[in-house]
Amino acid sequence: MRIGTRKSAMAMAQTEEVIRQLQSHWPDLSVEVADQETRGDDDQRSKLAVHGGKGGAFVSGIHEGILSGNLQMGMHSLKDMPGNEETPGLVIAAYMKRDDTEDALLLRSDLQLDEFKASKGKGFKVGTNAVRRAALIRRLFPKVEVIHFRGAADTRIDKLENRIPQPLPEPPGGSVGPADALILAKSGLYRVGLEKHIAHVFSRVEMLPAAGQGIVAVECAETDWETRRILAAINDKASEAAALAEREVLWILDGHCNSPIAVHGELSSGAMSLTGQVMSLDGQRLIESKTTGPANLPKDLGRTVAMDLIRQGAHELIEESRVD
């Protein structure tokens, strides 16, 4: 069987874990890794919107491989998969056990966290390509300057430590930075052994995660019943419930690649607590909705949170970000 994945070290590490778990259930299963060219990995300058958001940048090439029959399955970070659209003919057949969902702040090694906090970010350039993270760091540290910063985790950290500016696409060209700090997913840094660079881990109160953050999803063709049967063995029911609830919020809000939307479901004793947020790009306006209910009704919980966010003005904030 062939599994498609991105070429980055983080994606390969996630793929290796998928294969390890598959072969623990199916010892005779042979899995070949096919690293796929993705527009988002090939072009690490442009904003993701240029490629149609994360879906066009990181997901569409793997989708094409499965639909063509070249791949039997594809591995994705669930947060990279668009929540407001579907790909006919494909199905997520396994949601892996969720990793930590928190975001982490990385500071250049000659800088101090106490200085960053005391100054409320004044004089600090923070690199990220996620509008959610950009909005929330501006909310926490109003004086910070957020700069567009993309690339694999190790590449970004190298640019951070060596004060290398981030090139911008043509036009207008030029560069931004260098960065003084970065925001990246905690779990990803641990997965590739870069956790020593973490200066601060944001609580979910400080920085609510993106929908699906920390979950690896494995897709296959909807009618490929044999692959679906194989993948069912590694599906984590708790991750699946959280994913369905969180992505239902995205579906109803009809967010886009530039939408500052955060949502997180937490399960305990058969119940789920679901929190959703929509914010302005400057982080100064934030609306939030929370609900708790049976974990076996995840889409109902997602609809409840999404409709309450809409009632509070979510669509207006999303449209403002679309114009920007």
C-alpha cells in the first residue's frame, strides 16, 4: 500500500507513526511512503491564500494521488484540511490519538521571556503564517509586531537564531524581519526534537487552538473498503469525536484560509466541552461560545457553538478578514 505525505521532517515523522501503528495491528502489511510535491512546501514565501489556503497548498496534491489510484491513503495534519469544503470520493478513515494542542512561543536565544512580557511585546517581531495565532498574540501583547513567516520548523528556527530575514514573494519582493520570536505548535516541535527552543507554552485560555490541531488524519477513497477496514484499527474514537465537533463549527461558519477562528473540544467521562472563538485580525475584538453535551453527538455540539457565534457577529468578523 502507498501512503502519500508531505516532504517535511514533521510530516515524515507523523507518517512513520501512522505506519508503526498500522503494522502493530497488521504485522504483514507493507506500506510504501510516497512524499508528494505540494505547492505550499515548494513556495515558502507566499501567503497560503495564494495557493487557495492550506487545502490548496498542502492537501490537494495528496487528494489527487488517492483519486487517481496512485495512492491508497494520505496523511494530513487535520488543522491543514479545509473545514468548509469536501472532496467528493474521499473519506477520513482514521483519526490518530490527539497530541498536545497548545501553541508555543520561541524566542531567539539571546532574548529573555521576562523582557518580552514586561514590554507587552514592544520592539519584538514575532513570525507566524497563521492569522489565528497572529490575532491572539496581538491580543495578549498589543505592542508586538507580527511578520509573515513560513517554512519548516527547523528552517524557521535557523532563520530566528541567525537573524535571517524572511523573503517575500514577487511582487512586491523584498523581505521582512529578522524575527525575534516565533509561534509554532508544541506537539510538532516535540515530534521532531526541537522542544529545547520553547520559551513559553500558551495555555488554551491564552491561545485557543485551531480546529483539529494535534490530530493526524488518514484519508482514503470512499469506496476502498479494504483500506478503510485496515485504517479502522488505528482510529481513535475520542479524537474522532473532537474532530467532528470542531470541524462542524468551521463548516457552518464557512471560514476560509484567512479566518481567525479557534475551536477546541475536550472529552471527559462521556461528555465534551466545546469552545469556539472568532476574532478580528488585530485581536481586539473576540467573540466566544461554549457548550457541553454528550460526546457521542459531536456535530450537534459543533452546530450549537457555531450558531451562537453567528448570533454574536462571527460572519461580520470573518468577512472583514476576507477583505483584508
